[in-house]
Amino acid sequence: MLNNKVTKAVRLAIAFGAVSATAFAANAEQGEEKIEKIEVTGSAIKRTDLEGALPIDVIDASDIAKSGVTSVPDLIANLPAMQGFTAAGESVGGGGAGIQTASLRNLGAEYTLVLVNGRRMASSDSGSSIDINSIPLSAIKRVEILKDGASALYGSDAIAGVVNFILKDDVQSTTVSARYDKPSDTSSSNFSITTGFGDLDSDGFNVMVSYSRDEQDNLRSIDRDFAKTGFVEFEHAGQNLVAIAGSSNAIPGNAYVKYYQRDDAGEFVLDDNGNRKTSTYSLNPYKEVNGSCHTTSAPSGNACQFDYTSTLEIQPESTRDNLFLQATAAINDDMEAYVTASASKFEMITRIAPYPTGGFSLDENSQFVQDNVITHLPDAVKADMVEGGVSARWRVLPGGNRTDEWTATTSHIVAGLRGELNEWSYDFAITSSGAEREQVRLTGYPLEKEFMELVTSGQVNIFDAPENLSDEQNQMVANTMFNGLWDTTDTDLLAIEGKTSGAIAELDAGTVYLGVGFDYRQSSYSLTNGAGQNAEIVLFESAGTEFDLERDSYGAFAEVIVPVLENLEVTGSLRYDEIGEITDSKRTGNQTVNDSVDDTTYKISLSYRPTDELLLRASYGTGFKAATMRQIAAPRLEFGVTSSPYDCPAGLAPEKAQYCHQDKLQYDVFREGEKDLQPETSKQYTFGFVWAGDTGTSFGIDYWNIKMENEVRRLTQNQIFGDPVTYDDLFTTKVDRGTGDTVLAIIQPARNVGESRTSGIDWHVDFTTNFSFGELKSSLMGTYLIEDESLRVGTTDVWDTSLGKVGTDEEVAFRNIINFNNTFTHGDFTHSLNLKARSGYTDASADVSFYVAQADDWDSAVDGSVIQKHIPVYMTFDYRLAYAWGDNANFAFGIKNLFDKEPPFTLNAAAGHQVGYDPRYADPYGRTFYLQADYTF
């Protein structure tokens, strides 16, 4: 009878998403079942009851294998509840910087707490977002995903939920695994070995070691038709059009000549100070000679735009090495010591378009300029040229792609004691975790002195076609490229935490449990420039400001579980946090940047079971989050240029508009912290139900709602240029080191948004069908977003949303994400067929990132502001066949993206340098075949 009850409890717990540890173990010596206490993600209390009120997804090692994924980032990207994370493709010209993250509810990585064995790791930046590249897939026992705010237990970084990676333990065998993936034009491979010795029950100890290595080759844009060019032809409203995403930093180069303006009477035009106004005449000398732009370029007035997309990699190459060790030893019958240690090294090499020089001055009296520029000028421009007013823009194609190596080296060690004392469970641990990330520039970045001497002398004709440059000239340019360390970021975490839980009372309805705990965390984040950056030797690049930020935080919490009725349970938790002030040891003067902040948060949840098969649950809680150290304390730093070219925004104050580019060009971008940022706060609630039958069938729905105030965000470039009146303070100027001119630039600071609202529904249906020849298990699950909007920074009544469309944040919040997983088992064979689908959405207006023209006449411009495509549903299928050979060997053959579905065409180009598709939302590899083998001995 007891065994039947235990079996049913386990089945219900899995359906309810509440299993987080092995709950039952047989006591052979006593000849009876022994029920052990367990701890559920989202609760600090160990107890014998399995069912809880928390919406938790549990993914075990067999589920991971059936999914066909090869890394933790791939696993996270497959989950319907995940939106807004950083993908690998964003490191190709975007802001990825070699990092991949997890993000629940489309809130962003900063609001999703990632744990390994229930412990924090050092973040990938100055906040709490974790680079999940450092977590070894081969060592994972299961993943628990708490899709509910848990700030009242874990602290301020769990507003969206918690992802807890539970790694393998008590391993006493050796497993070797190898896999090879082959899409067209690229490949990847994985190898891992996991071994362990010692039996906790008989020997009193266990040691487990796991090593894995993953290798991913690069994929070039020219290898995929949907990504090979930035000049994309498409059909709209019966017209054949072309969308052109090019750059005025072209090869052959463009020339620009300043001249004084005259009015209709031939008199010089004067400004308010009595100075003569100037204009700029642009031209492409190659076009002047040959009658059209080079085949790599498109017309842009008298100048030309280079097709930089054709030179890209759309997915970077990478290698990942992970080493994990876990040791547990019994000190006595009621206490054990444990150590968890891991080390990882992740290397990613990204190659983006060759270096854009920006404008640089040329001597108008040199024969080189006379022959290539002056001879093509209209007489009126020649007559009124400004002295020293000739400049050029060139794409340094002979120097190769800008190639960066991002290396992240992480270390993580946890040492602790856990056990029971007078029937109270306790766990005390110290964590030391660190991550060092280096950016090394391998090639493609010109040394200013050597490069400028070369191109201004005419030794290399920047106005000639690239194929006309000799091998010697190409090598001369290549010899001027910089190679070396560019910068290093270090993040470190020291944490001391402890908790205890136990029964405090017996009521008629059951046992009352109490859990209390504390944690102390010291976090640091520093940026150190390489010698080459500090020496400012790369073409027109200035050294960034170094910083070394640090802050402490303290927290204490209590949680109580009260059985009100036999089938009704209420859980309450309360937490106090103090987030200390930030100090910067490299800041002159007062090194304390801001004041400390504190808050108390709470959460109440309940679960009600009217029958053994049905669970009703609900929760309400508050959250609190301080802005990251970088959002608060980072100095003003250059952050490249805008992702798209912009016209001078209408309505910009005249004193700033005078520094606009006269052509549609990219503008320089700065980012900086804001010391007066207020803490973010949240109120959230969930309610839903789960029904689980006796035949492997279950069904569940949970509604969730999150309201945040003072949410910290950075304004997008489109928002700033689209409303120059509201954001006048975000326009600034800088001196162009190439020409000496003062030019317009923008600032993207972190700002508090007044309010944001997000809500949706998570649902799942699981069922099992038995046949005479096998068993089919199916799982249909999804997330439906109802609302996702936020107040625009600087306004009190303008709401922005990306729900079902590319919003002002240049991202998409998908209304529907659905997975349908099917596994059919017969004998030693297992077939898996998995479907993943994302709903369609309304694309960005074409004019945001493109110049649009008639396909047969690129000089015939079309109004791109009225062109908005609808992106269709994106659906892919994966198939896997596995064979178990005896008890020790397993083989698998799989096909990812079975029907070779291409990414849908999009006019949104905000995720990096890729054009024509969005690497954040679609698979660029296409159909991929793979083979995998595992052997255990």
C-alpha cells in the first residue's frame, strides 16, 4: 500500500512540476520504505511532501537527449517561456560580445536568476545575468525552471523566475559520449566523459568528474541565399523592390568636398554670426569614371553604398571546454560535507565587415586628389571650395574582416556542510566564483599612423576597384593591421549563505514548516584596457575609461508553510535586502558613486487539491531590484556607431543640427551610467490548475501577470532619432579624429521607465498512448503573451509595445510560442519528433534600416515608411532515432530542421550586421544531420 502511494505521489509531483531532488530511497537494512526530505526550487524548506503550489518545469537528462540540442544555450532557446535572451548571432556586429543568456517572460536576462545546484555564479557583466556558455550540458542531471517571481526567497534578481541546473551526483560509472553535426557548409562536434567513484551509502563518499569539449565551425553569409547580400529584392503591393542596407564607407571609396553656399543672387550665405555657411558635395570617383557604382555597391545620390553584408559571418566559430568536479563525504549519520568546482573556457571568433574608416582628410593640392576628386567637381564647387575641405570614406577590404576573439574563462567553487540536527535540515556554504573575458583583436583594425601614411599618399588608390589593387598593395594594407589584447572584463562573486528548515507545529490538517536563511554577497566588475587601446593606435579610436566597480549586498528571509485544511496549503515568505553603494577604485575624487538601497519583499501562495487528480494554485508577490553596477556607475564610453544610417532628425535644436552629417550616415554612440537610478519594484501574481490522470495524461494552465515600476532600460537609437525634442539631452557632439570636424553623436544612458506591464498564459497537455507494438508519449506546451508594454522614457502617457511586431525597442515579443514533442518507444528503439513554432508578427517599416528603390532602377526611391511586411509563422521539425544496444551503449541519428526551413525574410536589421533575416528568432543553419554515440562502463 505504501509503495502505491509513493508511486502516485511521484507521478503527481512530476505533473505538478514540483520534483527537485530524489525523494525516496529504500532502506534495505530495515526492510521498509524510508521517505527523505527534499527541497523544491522556489522554496527554502525541505519536507517529505512532494506537491507544491509553484509552476515548475522539470527537464531531465533523457528529455535533453530527445531534444537533440548540443549546448545549454540551445536548450534554453527551445523553451516556450524564454524570450529576450542574447543569441550567438548577436555577437556578429551586435552587442552579444560572445555571451549567451537566459530570459523568462521577455523581461531580459537581468530578471532571470540562473543557478547551478541552487547556487549563484559570477555574472557575465555588472549585474546578475549569467553567461550560460559556461554550464556543461553533459553534466546536467535535470533543469528546474520556476516560472514565477521568487524575489522574496532568492533576492532581487529573480523577478521573472529561476532556472536551476542540477548537475549529476553519486556517479559510480564512466560514460563517454561523442556527437557530430553536419549542416551544409559548416559542422560542429561534441565530446564528453563523465566518471565517478565511491558509494555514498556504503563508502560514505562520492567523487564525480566530468569533462566536455564542443567545437562549432563558422558559417559565412555567402553560404546562405537569405543572408548573402544587403541588397535584397522583394515584392510588395505588386511592385518589385530592392531594400538596400549599405554603407558610405565604400570600396571604391567616396569623396566629400566642402564648399561655401551662395544664394540665388550669387552672394555667400551667412549664419547668425556672420560666418559663411558651408555645404558638402559627395561623389564616388569610380562611378564618375565608369558611369555606375562598382558591383559591390549601390547608388546613393552621387556617392555609393558598399554591400558590407556580403563579407560577414552570420554565425561565429567557437570552442567550449568545461571541467566539473563534485565531491560529497559523510561526516556522520546526520552531516555531510560537499565541494562543487568547475572551470570553463569559451572562445568565440567573430568576423564582421572590413573596417569603415569614417571620414579622413585629404590634401586637395596633392596630385592624387587632383586626379581622382577635383577633376570631377562641378565648376561652382571648385570655385568655392573650403581650404582643407576634402575628405574620403573607404572600406578597408584589403585588411580583411574585423576579426575578434572573445575568450571567457570562468571558475566556480562551492564548499559547504548540510545535514540534520534534531530533525531540522540545514545547509551552509561559501561560494567563490569568477569570470574573465578578454577581447583580442586578431586583424582588420588599421594602425592609424601607418595606415594614414599609406592611403593619403596615393600608394594605394582608395578610389579604384578592389580587383585592380595589386597583390603588393593589398599586402601593404594588410601589414598595417593591429593585433593584440583590446580589453579585459573581470567579474567576481564571494557569497556566504545559510539556511535551515523544519517542522514547528502539528495541526489537524498537517505539519507546519518554517525555513529561515541569510546570504551575503560581494560582487565586483572591472574593465581594463589593453596597451594598444590606451595608446590610441587604432584608426580614429579613442581609449575608453577604465573602471573597477564593487558593492556588497545582504539579505535575510523566512518562509512558512501552513496546512489550513487537509487539502489546502498556504505558503508565505518574507525577505529583507540591502544593496550597498557602488565604489569605483579608479575614479578620481569621491570613489563612492551612489547610496545604498533596501527593501522588504513578500510572497503568498496557496495550493488546493479538491481531488487526488486536481491541483489549484495561486500566488501573489512583490519584487525589488537595484540597477546593475554598470547601469549606475559606468563612465561615458564609446559604443560604436548606430546600426543604421540616419538623416538629420527634423526638430533637432539648430545649435546641434549644425553638426549633422549632410548625407544619411551612421552616427557615433556613447553609453554611460546614471547614478540617480531608482530601484525597480514589481508586483506579480499567478493562478492556474493542473489535472493529472492515472493513464499518463495531464493538463495545466497558469495565468501570470507582472507589473514593474521604475524599470531600467536604455533608449533605442530609433527612439532617440525619432523624437529629438523629447530626447534633446541625448544628442551630443564629438570631434571626428579623421577630419577634425565637430560631429553629432548620441548617448544611450540607462533610464528608469515609469511602468511596464507583462502578462500571459503558460499551458501544457501531456498524454500517453499505448499500442500493441510500443508506447507514444506526447507533450504539447506553449506560452501565450497577452500584454507586453512599457511607458516610453521621458513620457507619462505614451506606451510602447513589441507584442506581435517589431517595436520601438527593435525587438519582437512573440504572441505564441509552441512546442509539440513526441516520443515513440518500441523495443530498443526510440523515435522522437519535435515541432517548434513561433507566431507571425508585423515587421519594421522598411525605411528604418533600408533605402528602398525600384528593383529595375535603384535611383528611383520608394517611400519605405509605408512598407511593413508581415512575417509568417516560423515552424521547424526535428527528428531523432535512438537505439539502445544492451545495457551500456546508445546510438542516435537525428535531423534538425527536417524540412530545411529557411528563416523568414525581415526588414528588421537590429540584431547586428546581418540583413534579410533575424538571427535572434530563426535557425540559419538549415537542415542538419547528426550522429551520437554513448557508452557506459
